Amino acid sequence: MQDTITQVRLTETVKAGGCASKLSPAILDRVLGELPKQTDPNVLVGFDHADDAGVYQISPSTALVQTVDFFTPMVDDPYTFGQIAATNALSDVYAMGGHPITALAHVCFPASGDVAILEAILAGGLSKMTEAKCSVIGGHSVRDEEIKFGYSVTGLIHPSKVLKNGGAKVGDRLVFTKALGTGVISTAIKKGAAEQSWINAAIRSMTTLNRGAAEVIVKFMSKDDPRGTPGSTSATAEVQASDHRVHAMTDVTGFGLIAHAREMALASEVSLRLSADRIPLLEGALECIRGGHIPAGLRANREFAECVVRYEDGVSDDIKTVLFDPQTAGGLLIAVAPDTSAELTRALNQAGVPAVEIGEVLQAAKPLITVAA
């Protein structure tokens, strides 16, 4: 089976890989804005919020967190592709502060494709779902000449502990986990131009669950909170997420850091200031940009969101570019109270999660986002 698999470079079979294959945020913004608003009062977070996942309340103490995510290969090894797809799909539940419990697989695969490749993709995805303690209970497949794979994921959360992308407060610090660059490195992989060390670093990032980070953040929120863990049915207190020291959170994926930061700023009615020299980058990210390995998704993100950005003197063109890079299974962007930002960052680092403070929340103003050197 392995000999058959290694004869196929998955990235050569698709036009764009990973989250770079997604529709432009400008298209989604325009189309979703025309749809009617939700009227069901149990919908706590719907598609009209531009948030990471939907949230539906089923009891006073329990809500469902639901998301779906699938895309084309961004690496050549099918098992690794399956792992990345699962990691990415799970991320939206973690970004809301939820605990994933079940998943449904989505598969698009050529009718004449090698079933050994399909088996490896499914096995890779299952390995990450197992790591997340999330049960795969079914799925759906269609014939498609371009391979696509991912999951619908359902999780649990307490209705008053949902972490939305809105809620950031003036004075909050912005903490970011992981590093940018998976989009440009994936493009270099597709062109056969990526160095092995760059590939290894990108794969480590894309196959690392945001579970560890989310667990630290939820525990951080739950200090002095009697309700306990997400999904707990013993909760009685009525404390809103905005009362906690973590005020907002989103994962940085296909729209890139700037467009996801834009969503947080708009939803929170604030503006943001990012420090370019503090934003972590994957090994090889800038080299890929300098080599011209720019995915179409990056260009679409930049066309959509750069209009709300002002760069201070000293921000290089390469850094400006990577801020729009579409991330696959990217990190979390967290707005946290200023007096506890260092404590949260330290707790994340002690748990083995790379995290760094990259900016702050300011009063609403124009430009919406300032990038300092």
C-alpha cells in the first residue's frame, strides 16, 4: 500500500491546497449579509455573527457547538493530510471554548482513485479525532476528481461560557498561539520548492490540536467560577463570558491574521494595534514570500481586508504579506484583560503551547487595525 501511495503527490492533483482553497472572504461577506437573520432564540451564535462555530442552546446549562470544515490537500502524504484536516475542523469548537464530542467525515474522492490513499486519509483523520476524544460516528462521500476531506464537528459548552470573536474590551492585550506561514509554505510544497525543515515545521503546527490551549484558557476563565467545565450540568451561576478575564477569542485560519482580527474588532466595536516584530512566523515563511510562493487565498484576503489597515513606518513588505496568509489549523487569537495577560501567556507556555502577546485593544477608531514595526 505504501509503495502505491508514494507514487502520487496529492498537492499536484489540486489547484489550491488547504484553507487557501476556500472562497474569498469578500464573497462570503457579501452573500451572508443578504440572508435573513435567525429568529430561533436558542441560536446563541449563528452564521450572521461571522464567528468560528454556531452555538445552539438545548438546556439551561448545555449548548451545542457545531462547525464544518473540509478542503483540498496541502501536503503530499495522505495520512498527514487526514491529520491536518481533522485538526483544522476541531479548532473551531476549541475556539469557542467548547469540548468536541462527535464528528462526521466529509470525503470527495475520484472514482478511479487508489483506495489505499483514501484509507490513509481516513486513518490520519481518525488518529487526531481519537486524540481529541471525539467520536467519528459517520460521514458522507461523493465522487470528485479533486480530493477534499474534512469533518462536521459537534461539541458541548455552557451557554454563558461561550467565547465569541466579539467581546474584546479597550485595554485588553492580544495573545496569539502558534505561528503564521502555513499557506505560503504549502504553496511552496505544491511547487516542489519547500525545504524539508520548513515542511516539518508547518506539519508540526498543522497537526497540533488547539485542545491544550483551549483547556488552559477555559481553566483560566473558570477560576472562582462554580460552574466547572464545559458541558457540565451542575452549573447554577449566571455569569456571562464578558465577566471573565478572557473576553474574546477566534482561531486564525483561512482568512489570515488580519481578516480574523478585523472580525474581532468589528464584533467588539473596538480597534486593534498589532506589533509586527512580536508576531511569530514559521521557519521558511518569509523565504517563501520572497520566492513568490503566494497562494491565491492570500491575495483574496489582502484585497478584502487591507483597506482597514494602517502600517507604521518600518513594517516590511514581506511582513505585510504574511499577515494575510491563509492559515490551515492555525492558532488562537485571544483578547485578555491587561492585568492577567502575562499570567495567561505563562500558563499556556507552561502547558507546552507557544503563545506570545502581539498587540492591544484600543477605542474604536480609523483605521480599524494599526500594524506597528
